[in-house]
Amino acid sequence: MEKIYERKFFRFFCGFLSFSFLIIFWELSDNQGNNPVTQVLPPPSQFLPVLFESDFKIGLGSQSATIYQSISITLIRVISGMSLAFVGSIIVGLLLSLSKWSELFFVPILSVIAPIAPIAWVPIALVIFGIGNLTAIFIVFMGVFFTLTIATIAEIKRVPTNYIFTAANLGGSKFKIWKSVIIPSILPGVFTLLRLNFIAAWMAVLAAEMTGLRDGLGTVVMTGRNLFNSNLILLGICIIGITGFAVDRILLFIQNKFFWWSTN
């Protein structure tokens, strides 16, 4: 147990050290006179004060919002879309696995739709839902659902047959076998893929906010672009990166805490 904690601390320390060196190098590069790089990418000492000067508000007039509101809006959209995709993919995957014919007919369709980039669904989402939260949630859902459904079917096939035979010999009905054996066996693998797909979902919702929505973290970057304010753009990019990293760590914690068992 001590070795595990030591390894985690060492990884945290190395990550902290690498970020520290990056920030120091970034700040020192600004002291090299007229550096064209820092004119486009100002160091943290220049763009971080933007938060305090604006009283943590970003935007113009009535459309301005605090940075906390922008973060929460984007997180709600991503979490809603991913939650619907996670639950829906498990249900659809289980239903398709009940019949070989349904799997033969529908899996090829899923395999064709899955590689489509989430951002490609933006025009369709805007036509169907207009400008609003449903557009972003739909884009996240479409970017994750098909991959997770295919993964669910694959995970069901990987469930060891001796688990199923043992449950059946102990008098378990088909419903109990699905409930107590198959579903718990596939959850860790499907959730792991959900976490890996979070990056794609995160980028998709930000792209949607940049192209067709009026709030969220994506609009922070677009506001900076419209105002030709590189400090605001860098501030938005850093907040996007830090928030995305934090959510990924939370998903990893959930994965280790609540899906600790594995069939592997």
C-alpha cells in the first residue's frame, strides 16, 4: 500500500514539476524583448489579471457571464450528453446482443456512423434544436453513443462463459444472469471507454459553443477573438484545459472507486 501511495505522489510531483518549468519558461520568454511568440501567446502574468480586472465576468453588456457560470454551463452540457450516451448505449447494446440477426444488421450501421466527427453534427443540431443547450447535448451524445454501443456489444462477448454457466447451474434465471453477471461484467470496460471519449466530447461541446451558441467556455475564446484580445483567448484556453483535466481526474476516481471489479 505504501508503494502505491509513493508511486502516486511521484507521478503528481513529476506533473507539478513539468507544469512549473513550463510556466517559468513561458514567463522568461517574455523578457527577451520583442518576442513575436509572446505577443500572440502572452504569459500568465499578463492574461490572468484579466479575470480580476473584469470581476470574473466575461462578455459584453447583458450577455456577460461570470467565469463560474461559463464553466458550469459547459460542464452541464457535457455531463448530460455523456450520461445519456452511457445509459443509452448499454440499453441498446444489451438489446442488440439478444439476437444475432439484429447484431448482424445494425452493428454495420453503427460502425459507419461512429467515425463521424461530432462537429459534423452541428449544422443538423442547429436546424433541429436551434441555438440552446439541446444542441450541445445532442452533439456530445452523437459523438459518444455509437462508439459506446459497439463497445457494449464487444464487452458482452468477452464475458467468460464459465461465469454464465456457474450462475445458471446455481438456479439463476436469464434475467438474474443479465442483472448479476453480464451487466456488472461489462460496466468497467464501457465506463473506461466513456472516460477515454470524454476528450472528444469536451472538444465537441466547445466547438459547438464557438460556432452556434452564446454561452459557455467556447464563447469565452470567441469573445476574445472578436475583440482581438489575445489575453482573453489565452485565459479561456487555460480554463478549458484545467477544467477538462479536472473532470478527467474525477472520472478516473469514479472508475477506480465504483467500478473496481473487472473480468480481465
